[in-house]
Amino acid sequence: MQLDDLDYQILEQLIHDGRKSFTDIADELSVSVGTVRNRYNTFIENGLLNIIGRVHPEKIGFNTYAQILIKVRPVEKISAVADNISQLPEVSFLAMTTGAYDLEVNVMCRNNEHLVELMTNHITKMDGIFESSTNIYFKVYKYAQPDLYLLRREGSAIDINNEK
């Protein structure tokens, strides 16, 4: 199945309000409730969509955000280090990168002391971590999902199984 314009419209509705009813989505898009329900179920079954509650981190007590850049040595340990880091509950983003560092990690901590404890007692003690650099975000201005409009180009079809 390839995503079409209606699929994107349904997904956009759910990105803005994951609790929006099928009836409201169908009314807004001028399609049947059954169409919305069937497509929604297909999205869920194929792992394309997860409906979750997203809290505002600062409003519940996460006041320190940081980016941690990590060099791994030997490089053969990158996957093992990434697996270990991904298990830390503070981690909100983890990626292998190009450039001077091998991994980028974003974390949310209660405060600076929590970040120091995370770095000192967990991250820097992991086998394979050679060097790290930590940047604290003073203020986060945007924390959101990407706009699906960026994918909706004339003539482009995206296969939900990542096949073009």
C-alpha cells in the first residue's frame, strides 16, 4: 500500500489531535467514517502510527535539556554503546552521526544535578565511550512532529513498507 493524499490528510489530523474522533476526521475530509477507520487500522497494523500522549516536559519538571555528542572507540562498539544508551530513561533522541562524533544523544533531566549524575555515573562509565561533549539547551522553542506537508509532493508516493 502506498500513501495517498487522503492518508496524509488523516495523519495530519491525528498529529494535531491524536484523540480526534473518526467521525470528526471524516466530516472534515468529506469521506466516510469507515474509510477513516480502515485507513487508521492499516496505519496501526503496519507500525506507521502510534497514538501516544505527549506531555510538555518543563511543565512536569524536566528543566534541563542537553545534547551529548559521543566518540566511540573502537568503532565496532558503536551499536553496543547505542543499545546501552537507548535504555536510559532520560534519552529522548539517539542517532549515529557523521563528523567528529559517532553518536548524538538528547536527554531530558530534572535539573543540572540530574544531568551531572547521568553523565558521571552512567554515560561516561560505559565501555567504548572514548570522549563526550555536552551542550545544555537554555530554552527549547519548538518540540514537535515534522509537518507531513513536506512529504506531499506532486507525483511522489511513499510506500508504508519503505519501498519506493
